[in-house]
Amino acid sequence: MATVIHVTKTVPVTNDAAEQILSDLDSSLLHDSVANQLERVQRDLRGLPPQRSEEKPPSNGPEDAVYIYISSAYMEDEHVHKVYEQIAHHFSSTRYKPWPKVDSFLKSRPTGAVGCDIGGGNGKYLRYPQVFTIGSDRSENLTSIASERAMVSANDVFRGDGMHTAYCRGRFDFAISIAVVHHFSTPERRIAAVKAVLETLSTHGECLIYVWALEQEKSRRGWHEGMDQDVMVPWVDNHDSGKVVQRRGRLYY
């Protein structure tokens, strides 16, 4: 269903540390060159299927870097941010039960621990009375739904981006990022998102990160051997006459 990694912070946060976490999730992730990433972004924006080809020499030109950043941000806005704003209420109605490993992780936190939920969606992980959790999400509609839950559980919620969080660095006993990182569209942006999670932690603080897994051929993600790991995943919005929208994400081993 999902790929998960549990990390204890014992060293300063660096790009290398974030890369290693993503490498643990997917050993092939960091082998994509800038040129390959640019080609994939361009094909996605034109609505073309992924194309497999031999790796091209990386391009370090500033124009390519700027184009990738703009295109990636645009793609995430179109196929992640706007989609979740649109499906927020239907999505929330299907996300009411904690996932077992996340539930176990949160219940194992010591009484009085302070944590953050980055990309917390509808706030379903805020209701753990022995800890205080601050939640954030990029979606205004999901944040509003989470705020209603937070008022009940005395936690706090705000709107924020998963790659550039507003959390104080090095202050939290724990952090969770559940089904978020896979939505970032390039390795560099996924590394930045993982690094943002790690930077919230105090020394020996722990985090739990979940991403979409590959082994879901029978699900809407529909991956099978030979397919590209970057996919568009349909969501049927039953709150909007069954309208189908596409969410972008990366699948991990």
C-alpha cells in the first residue's frame, strides 16, 4: 500500500542525509540526470506518456535549472495543489482511520512530546491526547477541515508548504509526513521536502515518512514492471458527479 521509513535524527541535517533517506526508499531515484528530469517534465506538461531512453549527459546550465523549477512548480500546482483543493471534502471523507504504522508510531511517543504533521491533510493524526501536534497542509480546504478537528483536540493547524515549512528548526520531538513527498515532481524537490522534515527535529527526535508504493497493480495507481515510476493517478470525486481528476506522484520500491 505504501512505503515507509522511520528515522532518528542523530547528525546535522544535510542534503546528503535527505538523499540517503530517499535512496533507501528507491535506489534508482538519484540516478536521474537533470536532462532526463527536464524531458519528463516537458512530456508531462504536454500530456504525453512517459518515454524510456538512455540517460543523457546532465545539463548544468542556469536556464535549464530555472525552467525545471518553474515547470515543476506549475505541474504540482495543476496536478497536486488544485486537485486537492477540488477533492478536499470527498478525500477527507475517505481518510478517517489512522494507518496502523502511523498509529503505532504516534502512540509510542512519550507523554508531553511535541510534534508536527507536515502535509497533514484533514488532520486525522491530531487526535492523540498524550502529545501535542501542530499540523500543516498546502490545501486551504483541507486545512479548514483539519482546523475543525484541531479545535476539538486542542492542537493547532496552519496552511504551509511541505518544501518550505514555517516550523521552528530543531525544536520538535517527532515529525510525520504521510503520503506527501511523492507529490514533488523532481528528485531535488523531494530531497528538499525530506530535508524540511528532518530540520524540524531536535537531536534524537524521530520522524516517520510514508510514500506511495509500487506494488499496487490492482489499485488505481496500476503500476506494473516496466512502467515509469512517475505516474498520474486518477481520483473519482463522488462529491462532484463522479468527475475524474489526475494526481501526480512517484511510486517507490
